[in-house]
Amino acid sequence: MTGNILGERFVVVSFGESHGKCVGAVVDGCPAGLELSEADIQRELDLRKPGVLSVTSTRAEEDKVEILSGVFEGRTTGSPICMLVWNKDVNSEHYRVFVNRPRPGHADYVAHVKYGGFADWRGSGRFSGRVTASLVMAGAIAKKLLSKTLGIEIMAYALEIGGIRAKNFTLHDIRSKRYSNEVRCPDEVVANEMIRRINEVREKGDSLGGIVECQVLGLPVGLGEPIFSSLDSDLSRALFAIPAVKGVEFGAGFAAARLLGSQNNDPYTIVNGKVVTVTNNAGGILGGISTGMPLIVRVAFKPTPSITKKQMTVDLSSMKEVEIEVKGKHDPTIVPRAVPVVEAVVAIVLADHAIRAALIPPVLRVSRKDVWK
């Protein structure tokens, strides 16, 4: 597996498997001088970890982060930052039957072929949503770096689950309510409808997909390196690395294909001496470069493939069709736990581009008076 590195200047290396000893990340390129502690990372991990929400997996992982390097006396040193969490609530026996009987909707078969049968099959191994913990660790650093240096705010939330879509919410609601309910939706009325739908489907042994929307405020004009490292292409590439993601769109997205040019274009105006657009169908990116308007990206997640309903597959040893039933601890929907993961991935890409644009220096000049506190 060679595709485990993300970024050019703010570089993230992800490691670990679902039922292996640990899952972690190495971040290289974080400037020296950033105030950082395990508590900063833990806050983000606690939003992602299993066993917290009734509508998610019952796997009970503490996910207590350990920073092994790159931080000294409460500040980043400029050297690689290695972080990990240990896997403890592990029972791999449920997965042994799938070694030769690939589960529909999972990477079992393609991984078996690509890696000659040597891929770790326990808990889906490297292809499990468990590995997103490494993204959240790295994203926690990126979020704090962007906030402290450029004042950038990143907020993701559940926009839609099982076809039930949030409609009535404000920016204040996003800030104050997205983590106040079990589905991470800023529309509290719709959140209750989502929860009822999730429980209804789970009782039938099935699962749901949905959409996570992310807004980024405070982005400067000019981030992005067209053509092949444009901001939207790098964000899309990284977001598609999250397991179960099947679609990414910015601004009006696919709806733009049904608009007239006069409807889709965002007219310019001046507000308080600053050039802005009246609308934001572009979603904060034009020509692969940030416009200074809010970045708006939506990420579509497929339904959790692990369901208790019986399904058909093939036995690779006998090459015959067989029926299987997936047991174990699984999320009836991935969306609520994907919210902090989307925030993290967006932050990683933006931090990388901000450093590439020389907006964040290699050493953050702070005094011992801790002026950022």
C-alpha cells in the first residue's frame, strides 16, 4: 500500500488497521511554535469515536491519543509529530468467515486480489472507517494552526440522512447546535426525524447514507495551485479518501448543470471596501483558487455496507454462490461520525495550501507570555 501520504508541505502519513495494535498519524511540516497538547487532539477524537452515540456502532474504544514526538514544553518543534490511539475493543472472530466470502459493498474481494490474500481482513483492516481516526488527529493540528494564524473557521454538519434534509438553520445554529444532538444536524426538528428514521431502519437490519456539508469561513483569496493542484481538486481527492464517500460537490454543485449562466454566475459588489460576491454558487472557489467567500462543500456517503440482512456472495474457495449474514458492531449510518472527519480532511488540505502560499511561516513567532492564549 503506497497511497498513505497526503499533502505537499503539511504532510500526513496515516498508519494502522482496524483490529491491529493501533491507528495513528505522522504530521510533517507543521510550523514550530504552535501551542499543542494531547487535549487539543482528544477533543476532536471524542467527536469521532464509537460507542458515544446511540445511533452508531457499540464498539467501545477509549481512543485516548498519545503524542510520541514533535511537541516539547507545550509547543510544536518543527519535527514530525507522531500520534496514535490503541485498539482495545477488538473481536475479529466475526470476520474470519469473510476471508473467502467477500461482503457486498466492502473492499474484501478487491483487496484480496490486489494484495494476493495478504491484506489484513480483521474488521476490514486498512479499509475500515476506523482508520479515519488518523485523519482526525492530523486534522486537529491543522484546524488549530489555521485558526491561530489566519482566523479560519471550519464547520461540518449532517445536512441529510436517509433522504431527510435539514432546511431551517442559520450560521449561529451551525456553531451552537451541530454537536448538540446525536446526528450532528443544526436543524433540531429535522434531527429528531433523522434519529427516528435511523432507528427504524436499524431494526430491519439495514442502513442509511447521507450528506455532510462543510462551510469554511475566513479563507483568504488566492489559495490553490492550478491546474493539477487546484484547491477543489485537492479537496476532492482528500475527501474521497474517507471510506464510503461516493460524491463531492462545491457550491451549487450538480444543480449548476440545470441553471442558466445568468443564474449561476456570482455578481461582484463591494462591502466595507472589500470585493465580495452577491451569491456564492461557486462555493468559494473559482478556477481552482479560493475567492475569499465561504467555502461550501458537500460530501455524499453511501449506506453502511455492514448490515444484518442476509445477502448473496460467492465462496472464493469453491467458486459457488452462498448466503452470508454480517454480524458484529456496525454503524446504521456513517454520517454522524463522519462530520468531524470531513472537518479534519478539509483542514489538512487548507493548511497545506496556506503553507504553500507562504501565508503561514515555518516558525510561529510567539513570546513566552503565550500571546495566543
